[in-house]
Amino acid sequence: MESRSTSSLSWLLLLSLVSTLLIGCSTSLSDRKTYIVYMGDRQGDEVSTSSLHTSMLQEVIDRKGWRSIRVPQRTEKAPHNKVMGLPWLSTASKCKAVESDIVIGVLDSGIWPESDSFNDKGFGPPPSKWKGKCQASTNFTCNKCRVHMHTRPRIQRVKSSTDKCCNLCSKIIGAQYYRAEEFISGDIKSPRDSDGHGTHTASTAAGNAVSGASVLGLGFGTARGGVPSARIAVYKVCWSDSCYDADILAAFDDAIHDGVDIISISIGGSALNNYFEDSISIGAFHAMRNGILTSTSAGNRGPTLSTVTNYSPWSLSVAASAIDRKFFTEVQLGDNKIYEGISINTFDLKNEMYPMIYGGDAANKTADFASGSRYCFPDSLDKNLVKGKILLCDSLGGGDEAFFVGAVGVVMQARGRHDIAYPFALPASYVGSEDGGKIFLYMNSTRNSTGTILRTKERKEELAPFIPSFSSRGPNPATPNLLKPDLAAPGLNILAAWSPISPISGLKGDKRAFSYNVVSGTSMACPHATGVAGYIKSFHPTWSPAALKSALLTTAVPMSPEKNPEAEFAYGAGNINPLKAPHPGYSTKLLQVLTGDNGTCSEVNNGTASFDLNYPSFALSTSPSKSISHIFSRTVTNVGSAKSTYKATVTAPPGLAIKVNPSVLSFTCMGQKLPFELVIEGTINQFVVSASLTWDDGTFQVRSPIVVFAK
């Protein structure tokens, strides 16, 4: 794993062949199904790949109980200066020339190449290792794209209308798009991003430094990616209807072949709880075997436990954390009282007061959903009653309907955490249920209630960093004793590049066209981690995916369980630290339990193999009040000072005794490997308890979280 393999993968979507083979067992065309058949690595001594695939398919069709894994995937948007959200030093980059050899592969909804975040000024030719291409078309070019023509067995995909070859400078050095299904009307048949999601994530990972970026002054500052001198390769796999497994696997295949260094995929994983039936897990595994780390989003299904959606041992699972900037939008009533809510409101009502109406008093009595008018459900409101007024709704979802029925503005009130600043298509503010109740009482205290919604302001978020409510939590649903998410990175209210043809509110009819947008989600956290991983790679080009993960996890900043009671199940090893990550001191090397080799695992170890993964964190499940006695074995590699001595320091909660043997590790050279054991004994009387192990040589501090939790 230390050096990248040059062998390519041989995933194949054999649509026509499967259809042919199914003729004998299908009664009609409507009965036929699309299957994704995973072929594994191509064997070097294969005489005929096609004959081998035909044989394998025949076995599949004859096997009872075969299940297709054709499951649609979705980009994980949250329910609903700085480098984006990270602190950086202007002198932090090692060397622009070295950094420009780093290639970040982004699997998402495409890219807006004309954005200032992707300007190719100052860039030289792509690195010599690059073997990718640009699917150019009349409406898309990769800056001055260098196209490398190559031929090899390929998965069925959309062909480009133009494929020109040149050898010039560019920031975006590759762009392809994939669509196994029929196109949906309105989708752009090119790598161009019509959604905004892919542009946002790509610029967060590797966008140029752009001064004066903002959303009409909100979030004003310099926007830049984690590795601004790196190149970007775009693999468009997400469309208006979904992100399909067939397209994701095809994109992984190309990204590995093309020569990317890091893969960033802000797409939600499946709910299969099986590493071998999830396309992102499969793709990330083979990327790992070819020396490429895959950074993934943890998911936006929090704060419920066991909702993390990307959790394979060989990928990086990133939770979302808050940055120290808070957006807020005030509502002023006719009695001069002001209530603070949250949103991204770029509209200016110029302090003019408008009549107010409660959704429950504006029911569309001719509609089937009239009873839902208090929540401002679709088609539940009477346009004649609402038009020209500020609407009060009892749910966050009321903003869209308020826009469609002609309201001047909308105030939404509901219980729950108020952390995401959503952009709406009209003046809007989302307030808590207590303030919402006071607004409702005011409206009922006078016949002529009035109000206005002020333009959004910003201030310092004093509670940051914390994990927002939407970010998915562990434990790992497939392997509970493997801690996921791995770590947290900024994902709340992140400013980054946007596709100007996509309304920032996501609603058709919103005519505002912005080049930057504020968005929340673990989709935003993932590319932050991608950028930092690429930054580390610029210092250490030969480091394996496991070494990169270890550097990221062991240098993360510990977070507070007082702010997040789920503790490490919310934030993993802690908040990402881009300044310390390139110099971790030592690293762990991920044990390859599943390598595709001919080795087998004994029945004794099959149930506990995750304990002995050489992972940079420790997780142990147990029964409440049951006596614990468990030993973890780890091996570390010295990547700090040639001669160094690390001493172990353990923090443990009451009820647990944690020992390290040996408690001192003395290295005499770079690359030296030394083993140690971590022994946990005692009991727990609550769901989750947190501890930690820190190795310190006086210069480097290497920290690993320890989590013991009840089953």
C-alpha cells in the first residue's frame, strides 16, 4: 500500500449482456432488471476478459437469492477570513510547485468552470502522472483542458460530443460525466454543474484564493480551498433525480486510473450496513489498494445514534462542526419588540411594516390539505389571504409555500436546535418555539398586527466548535467496535463557490444569481478534510491512505462532550487541525483485513477482527455494569524525529482502569515500527464514556480517542 499500483480495476456494467442472458428467464421486457456486477481486480493472466465475465454472469443468474445493488444515492445536503471554515496561515503551504502536483478527484454534481475559484491563471501544465481527460462540449471546457487520449476496457457511459486534445495550463485538468439511466429533462449533458453542490464542494477542497467573496456582503472575506494550488478532476455522477451506484463505480474506476491523489465524495451511503453492497465502500476500498484516500461525508441524519452512512474502515468519514461565525435574522413587530431567528436573508424590506397572518387562519378550504395550513404545507394556503403579508408558519418547511402563494415574508417557528442558516426565496427567519409563541400572542392581541424582517447580520459564534444537530452520529452500524465518524470538519454555514444558474434557495422562480453561497451539511465537511489530506500529501507524497488518516485523526483537536452528549459518536477523534496534521510524529498503518488476497480469517477472529485493526482510535462495546477486560494491540511507525522517545499519558473516567504496555516508546530511526498494547478494565454505568491516549515526545503530541459504550 505504500506505493500506488498501476493496475486498473475492471468494474463493468453489462447492461446489454445481462438483458440477453435474462431472456430465458424473463417473460417480458418490463420484468428485466438492471444489475451491477462487481468483477474485482483484473487478473494479469486473463486470456479473455469478456469470456470470464460471461461465465461469472451465468453463475450469478443461476444462483438463487441474487440481489441487485442498483440503489440510487443522493448528495447529502443538510435538512434542507478563513479557508472556508478552517484557520490557515498564509505561509502554511510547503511549496506551490509541489502542491500543484496534487490532484483532487471530486465525485459530485459537476462543476462551474468559469468560477473565480477555478481560474487557471498561474497554473502550469498538469503533472506528468495525469492520464485523465475532459469531456468537452459546446457549453463546457476545463479551463484550457489538457486531454490525454487513452483506450482501455470501459464501463458503459455517456460519450462526449467533443474530445479535443491540447497541452496547456489548467486548474481543472479533467472532467467527465456518467449516466447509466435515461437523462431527466432539464439535466445538462456535460460536466457542468446545474445544482451548485459539486461546485461548492470542489472549491472547498481545492479552490483558488478569492478575495471579497460573499453572498451580497454576508460572510465577506477570502474564500480558498484547502489546497488552492492543487488541480481538480471532476466526475459528475449526481443528477436532478439521484446519484446511481453504476455511475459512482464507473467514476471511481476512472479516478483511480487517471491518477488522482485524493478522492472526495460528498454523497450519502446506503442503508445496507454491508461493506460489500455499498458502491462508495467498494470504490473506496479499491482506491485504498491503489494508494488513494477517499474522504466521505458522515451523513445528515443526526442527532439520532447509528445514523452514520459512510463508515468503511478504509475511508475517512467526516462529521460536520460549527465555525465561529453565526448568521442571525431579526423579526421586528409592530409593538417594537424584536425577536432573533436564523436564516440567510439578502432581501431588504427597508424597515417597512407589513400586515401579518397566521397560516392556520389562511387555509385553502378547497384543498385536501387545508388542515395543514398552520404548517404552510403545499396547496394548504389561500393565496388571496396571504398575498402581500408576512406569514407565520408552525414549521421550517413553510418557506417554500410562502414564496409560491405571494407572501411578502415568512416567519417560521418550531422546536429543536436552530443552527442551520437556510437561504429562502423571500425574506424569512426561523425562530424558536418560545419566541414564536410570543409572536403568535402579539398577532392575536391586535386586529392589525404588523411586522418586518430585517436583513441578516452576523456575529461570532461563542459556542463553536460543536457538532450541529443534523450531522450523523455513530456507532458504526456495520462494525460497532470501529469508531465512526472518524473526525469532524467545518460543515455549518459554509461559504463557497456556487453555480449561478442554480438559485441559492433551490426554488425555481428565485431569480437571484450568485457565484457564492452559504450551505450546511457533512457534504461541506468532507471537502474540508479532503483539502487537508491533500495538504498533507504535498509534504509527504509517498504516504499511504492509512498514514494520511492516522495523521488527521491523531492531531485532531479534542471536542467537548458537554456540548455534544453523544461524545465521540458525534465528532470522532475531534475537530480537524490542518496546521498540525502534516507533522503528526508517528502514524498507524491500517490492517488489511479485506484485501482481495487468498488469505482467510479463522472463525475465532471473524467476530472480533475489528478490535485488531491497526486503527488510530479505540472503541469497545460492552453490557452495562458488566466487568470489562480487553486488550487492544497496535503498531506505530515513527514519522517525526529520527531519534525520539514518546511517553504515554492516559485520561480515563471513574470506573475504568486503562494501562499502556510499554508506556514508553523509543525510536532510533525514521520509519521504525514499534508495538504496544492498551488494556481496558472496569465497568461503565452510562451509555458512553470517553477516554484518551496521548503519546508525547516533547515536540509532537499524538492523541487517540478511547470510547467504551453500552450495546
